[in-house]
Amino acid sequence: DTEVTQTPKHLVMGMTNKKSLKCEQHMGHRAMYWYKQKAKKPPELMFVYSYEKLSINESVPSRFSPECPNSSLLNLHLHALQPEDSALYLCASSQAAGKDYGYTFGSGTRLTVV
Amino acid sequence: EDKVVQSPLSLVVHEGDTVTLNCSYEVTNFRSLLWYKQEKKAPTFLFMLTSSGIEKKSGRLSSILDKKELSSILNITATQTGDSAIYLCAVVGIQGAQKLVFGQGTRLTINP
């Protein structure tokens, strides 16, 4: 299995809703990432987990809450989002830091906040 | 602050043409440079470059890194309409060892 699987593919949520994005990989990668991509912009890093521990938080607002239950799963919990949070959310994984940087991206979740 | 700049931002050519996309970077303790192709969804990996002067090839695509000039190029020969996409360059620096810093991307359009 050489894929990163993200669910759902599309999500529409209201500003008072709570939802979660899910990401899964079975490549044995020990680093997992969340990126946010707005239209016509490059991906921007949000969070990095290394060996299930949060290692980088790029000053992301607390309405985004990451969770890494085990080495294969990464969640992003969403609460009280704003319309400007609408974007493509990409999950990626790679070998741990210092090893191969062959990042693999998931197909993304297209999030719309109404 | 780490920075990646791609040029041109947009390029329109005819099928069969050869194109060269550019990427320059300023990054603390450079580790590697990656090229991705992005169509509708996730970026798909093309190349990872760590050593200067060694060309990597995959079919009609090739790429090379110049550490002295802090830059890389991506060449596509005999372009096809399926090559139309956004091409992203990203670098990894040791300061943010697991962090990819992306350039703005080059939007390539191949007309039949």
C-alpha cells in the first residue's frame, strides 16, 4: 500500500459545527503532516507529527485541533471555523526526519465553511 | 525565513514544445529539493534532488539541481496536453527538518 487516504473528500460545514478530517497510511511512515491549500496558492504547512508526537505547529488557530492516535492515523478536528478557512486540506506522510523525504500526499478534503 | 521562488508563474505552449521551469531558493541548511505536479487534487511526486549537477530523468521529464546558484530546473520535452498542470517546487532545510517550503507554482497549459 503506497497511498495516503483522506476522508471525507468533500465537506460542507456551518460555523457552529464540529467535524473531523481523517488521514490514514500503511507505509510505515513515522512523520505525518497537515497542509492547507487555498485556491491558486501553494500548500502551507499546519502541523507535523513525528512518532505520534506533535513536533511543529505553525501558529495555527485553536479552532483546528490535530490528533495522532497511532502511527497510521492522523485526524484534524474542526470547531467554530470561519468562511476563510474554506480550502483544500492535504495530509502527507514521510519517513521520519533525517531519512528519505519522499513525501506522499493524500488526495485532500475540500472543505467549505458556510 | 526560508523562501522558494518559481518562474514563470504561468506558461502557455503548444503540444510538442519543450519547456523549462525554474526554481530558486533561500533556505537554512539546505537538505533537498522536490518537484511535484498538481492537477485537480493532491500534488504527485516527480523528483527529489539532493546533489548538485546530477540529472534525474523520468520519461520526458528531467530535473537538475545547482547548489552554487541555489536553483533547479524542470524540463519537459515533447509536451502533451496531459502535462497541463501546476508544477510545484519545494525545499527542505534542516532547521525545519520535516517542513516542505513550497514555491508559488508554475501553471503550465499545453494547447493542442
